[in-house]
Amino acid sequence: MGLKQIKNLKCVLCGKKYHPDEVDYICPDHDNDGVLDVQYDYEYIGSRFKKSSLASSQEMSIWRYKPLLPVGIDSRVPPLSVGWTPLYQADRLAAELGIAKLWVKDDGRQPTASFKDRASAIAIVKAEEKGADIITTASTGNAAAALSGLCASLNKPNVIFVPESAPQAKITQLLVFGSKVILVKGSYDDAYDLCMVAAQKYGWYNRNTGYNPYMTEGKKTVAFEICEQLNWNSPDRVFVSVGDGCIIGGVHKGFKDLMALGWIDKIPKIMGVQAEGSSYLYQAWKGNENVLTKPAIDAATIADSISAGLPRDRIKAMNAVKQTNGAFVCVSDKEILAALIKLARGSGVFGEPAGAAAYAGLIKSLNTDLVGRDETIVVINTGNGLKDINSALKATKTVGSEPVVVEPRPEALDKAIRKLVPVQ
Ligand SMILES: *Cc1c(COP(=O)(O)O)cnc(C)c1O
Ligand SMILES: [Zn+2]
């Protein structure tokens, strides 16, 4: 078939190029590590896709950028509205932090409440283009919920592998949407390995992160939106939390696309934020270790969405930070919970721990002078706080927020109120 906007799929390890019809997932020469990068024909795209046509586009979703996406121009897209999430100017937080300009991109506002909808939307289209009957993925929870919801919108059967320990809200989403759910008695990494075996064995379409080359392409739409929402001025720096590294690689790809088209004049420095208990990429970056030989670590953090012992998209993730002169930052669970509250109270954006981790990374970077005070900064909240109520409640306890319980009698009111606010 062939898509005119795509030149080829290029292996990030050996540079070998494939026609998109030639391989579905990875370069076969390096076990499962040969992640492919989709290479576009920017001249072709630029000749028929303009900033001005976007300005008049009524399509308020990722599909407004369809000519820059790896899907057929006539391919059916899911009806759920993915993307075009709000970018809030967070002046109060900026003042609190003593920085010039801060924006919060709220991907908790996606249809299944996380950033993963951007990738799963592409997965569904690609699976349909391939005529696949069943789609599968492994996930810490959000990629699963995203695939699940988007499949429900198109009535596509899917099988999902998640660790048994995934937060209840995420597992509930899967069951509500009607996915076939396999709870793995183990970590996300275990679920991933099992899902890979299943996809191969039963011939299912494989959405897995760091394996399916098209997931990066969905995730890059956040960079398009940020630039368009800032009137095509790219920010100085972007903070994003990192587990497998697919989102950060996607963010990088989006800015690279816009540079190649000449639509922006710089690529922001990209800051990858990891949790202390799951800091494979931070360690590798800091210690200049080779991510192809560095073994998996044991991952454990309250930010379940970024708990990954062996980040599957580690090559693209490392490139994103190194090629933009960014940095990896590592934050403790305690710092994440503190940031969750600060972000919510300072901007009204309630993130799940992995989302708030990006904000914790900004705070940490300012404390360690990694970031200049005059920079314009975007923090991406990747997931909605309602995804993980237990962690959010824990966070409120650390700042001493407790409700006051009252008897339903007017006489009891005064005493209760005095515990909460000053009254005469
Ligand atoms: C998946 C996820 C991340 C991390 O994305 P990776 O591609 O795994 O690095 C961050 N935050 C949330 C809420 C996520 O669901
Ligand atoms: Zn290769």
C-alpha cells in the first residue's frame, strides 16, 4: 500500500531502512531492541500542509495533524476525541517558583484520562489498516485503559496484560470497556514479556511500547499542540515523566518534525523525570552507561505509571535528552506526593503521581540550578489524579488535610467550622 508521507522506517541501532510494508514492528537484527523510527518526506508534507490551514481547522484532536501522522489519509479514526488538551498558563506557580513563564499541559483531560490515548488512537488505526482481529498490549495500566476505551469506541476485541498490582481505577476501566484482562502476578516487565509471547503465538496486533514504531508518532502530537497553542513559539524547556521512555521520545520527535518543516526555530531542552525507585535512565545518563548492555533494575515507586525496570524505549529516550541538551532528573516518592498537592493547589490540575512527577522534577531542577529562572517552561501532566485515589489521599495526609465530620445539627456547626476557618 505505502503512505506518501512516509519515506521509510529506520532502525535506531544500525540505521537500516525498511519499507513500511516490509516490517511491522522492529529491525529483526537485534532481538527486541531494534526500535524503528518513522522517517517522513517533509518536502511532500510541507508542500500541502501549512500552518495557515491548521489555523482554520475545525478538527480539535490529534487528527488535525493527520498529514504528519503515519496513517492513511482515508483511514477510519476512532470517534473518541483524543488530544488538543488544554495548555494552562500557571502564573501563580511560576511566581511561587520564581520563574518567568510556566505552562501546564493537562493530558489528564484525555478521554481515558491519560496521555496514552495519543498512542493507542494510532494503534487502533494501524491495526485496522492491517486487518487485525485482536489487539494486545501490556501496560502499567494507562496504556491498557487507553487501548481499551479506544477499542470500545470502534468495537475492536482486545486482550490486555497488566500487573496485578495496578491501581484499581485502571483495572476497572478495562473491565468497564469490555477488554479481556489478564492480571499478571508480577511486575509490568513480567506482563510485557508475557504479552510479547502471546502476540507472537496468537498473531495479535501488538501495541507494545518500544516495539510498535507507531506509538512514538501518536505521542509526538503533544509537541505539535504545545507549539501551536503557544503561537508557534517553542518553549525553552519541557518536563515530562519517564518510565519506558516512549512519551519523551515522542515529545522529541514532535519538535523535530516541526523543525524539519521550518515551523519553529528551536527544539526545547527536554527534561526526563524519573522516580528514585525506577531510575534506570537517570542512572544510565548520569553514569554514561550503555543502555544496550545495562541490565534491568528492580523498579518500585508510588508512581506506578513510570515503574519500569527495563525501559523499553530507552534508546529514543536517551536521544531525546542528549540531543536537546536536556537532563534526566530523579525525584523521590515523597517529592512526587508533595508536588501532586502543589500542582493541584497552584493550578487546579490534579495529576496522578506519574503526572505530578514532572512538576516535582521542575522543582528539583530549580533547587539544583539546572534551569534558568528566565526560561519559559512547559510541564506535562500525563495522567489524571482520579486514576489513583489511594496515592492522592496519602498526599493529602502528608499536608495534614483532613475533613471535619459533623453531626447534622446547627449547634454542632460552629465547633466544626472553627476547626477549618477563622470565624468571629
Ligand atoms: C505511561 C506514562 C508515563 C510514562 O511514559 P513512558 O512512555 O512509559 O515513559 C508517564 N505518566 C503517565 C501517567 C503514564 O501513563
Ligand atoms: Zn537494525
